[in-house]
Amino acid sequence: MHGIELVGVTKRFGSVEVIGNLDLQIDAGEFLVILGPSGCGKSTLLRMIAGLEPVTAGEVRLAGRDVTQLRPGARGVAMVFQHYALYPHMTVYDNLAFGMRNVGVAASEIERRIQEAARILELEPYLARKPAQLSGGQRQRVAIGRAVVKEPLAFLFDEPLSNLDAGLRARTRVELARLHHRLKSTMVFVTHDQAEAMTLATRLAVMNRGRIEQLGTPMEIYRQPATRFVAGFIGTPAMNFLPVDRMPAVNGDAVVKLRDGTVLATAIRDADVGADEALTLGVRAESVTLAGAAAARGRTEVIERLGDRTLAHVVLADGSTLVAQAHRDSPVAVGDDVGLAFETTPLHLFDAAGRAYHAPVSR
């Protein structure tokens, strides 16, 4: 098993620094997902690991070996791209064999690797077909198979599911999770899709403007985002953000007041919150529910019925809007006057710099 280490990695294009002094340890056998918006530097980071993009400063290490100056083919990694890039005139078998033949792998070894990859990826019925005779998901599996037959030290995935439709994307996610479980290889997966990130990652790195804002398990990041950016980027629907005024603490816990006058007690230790007066309350939709008798009230503006739950977009008296969750069979309708009940422990506070404050984990 082989891990990847980035030490002080920096990337500049001319005078523009897109990644600065980044350190990252990817453990052997880990499925690390790098998540972030377009332009945050995640694909550039992956390409530097692969050797497709030169590193301006710092080191890339694979299995303890400095590979920073090695060409891509000498690093022992395999990359799967967003586009399949299959040879249309070749069969699936020949697409899988092409790279190995070029480097002189013995025919018997090529046969063994292809049959093993076809078994793992369920491609055995398609080895004699050409790409035009395959579905999009099958083509993507062939592209993954080309990486598998290399028997690399690590797999690198650059948004490989983004061209698939929603249903196929979900099924292929499951196939990738199964593949990782079978191979137990180190995998690094880049995406802007949080559903892919949350479902595939053993650890998740959230990138913003060329730096990693938070690194942790998917649920650690969901429950205790380190910054307002992370809190807003992770979760569907996005976290609600409401400006609040600080009130005197109660039993050591922070108390805040919404701009509509609603006072909310939190489970966040008041002493932990900085002196910054410009605080913002963060609360996820599942932590705000519709209730008949509640301190906060508002008027529903949009209702989203999603089958397993109903989301209500509610306008408060001061004009601010938040999304609350209702039972899937709730009769709530647009224009209804509703009460809002807030759970205490899942509330978050953010200061003007975007730093997050949460309830203690032990609570």
C-alpha cells in the first residue's frame, strides 16, 4: 500500500499564484476526495500529483519517494479523466491492452490483467465490442479499466462522472466505491459535486482559492464546518445564514437575537466566541422545523416537495429568508403563516472573518 505526500507545493502561472505552500498527507489505501468550486485549484493539484503540471515549488512524494521531477509515466500512478478518450477503432480489449503493449508487457500478463479488470468492472461481456457499441457508463468503466490494468501505486480521478446523466452518475458512484473496496488502493478523486464527495470519500478536502479550508471525514465536515465557506458549500440545501446580535450568555452558552427580534439560545460556549460583534447564525434546514407554537414566525414563499421530505422557504418579518424542513406529507402551502422551531445543538456561529464556532462535540 502506498500513500501520497505533498510538501509545501506551490503552483504559479506567471505572477499568479493558484496554489500556495500546500501540505497534504494522503494515507495508503485511502479514498480522498478533493471538493471545491470551479477555479479553486483542485484539478491543478491533481495534475501536479500526476506529473501533467510542473510544480513551481515544493515536493510530491509517492510511497516515500520524491517524484516531483519524474515524468508522468514513471510515477506509478494512473489517471482517469472527465472525457473517456477511448480509441474508437479498437475493441474494449485492445483499448485496455494498448498501453501495456507499448511498454512491452508480456502477452500472458496482459491477458491476466485484462481478465481481472474485466471481472472487477463487469466488462467481460463487452471485451469484443467497440466504444460506439457501449453506453456512457460502460465507456467510463473501460476508461477506469485502463487505469486498473496498469496496477498503479495510486489512482487519480479528475471529475470522471461529470458527463454522465444523474441516474448513471449515481450508479457509477456505487461502482467506484465497490472498486475501492475490492482493490484497497490509494485513490484521489476531484469533483465539484458534493454528493459524489460525501458518498465516496473516506476523507474529504474542501478547497477554496488554492488552499484547503478543511480536511476531515465527510460527517465531521458536515457537522462542524471550519469556516463559513465550507458550511455553505457542503449540504443540500445550503446552510441558512442569518445576521444576529449577541445577547448576554445564559449558563455560559451564547445567546443571539435575529433581526426580527427572535431570541435563540445556542449550545455554543460563549467564552469560545470571539469578541467580534458582527456574528452570523448558521443553521441547516433539518434543524429548523415548522411548528404551530414557536418564537419565530414567517410566511412561506416556496414549497419544495422532494418525496422523502418537504422544504419550505420562509420569509421572516425583517425580510430575511431561510429554508426549513417539514414532514413529507405536510399540508403547508405557499403564503401560509408558520412558526419555526430551532434545534439548539446544531446551531453554528460565524464571525466576520468566516471562522466557525460550534457546540462542544461531547454535548
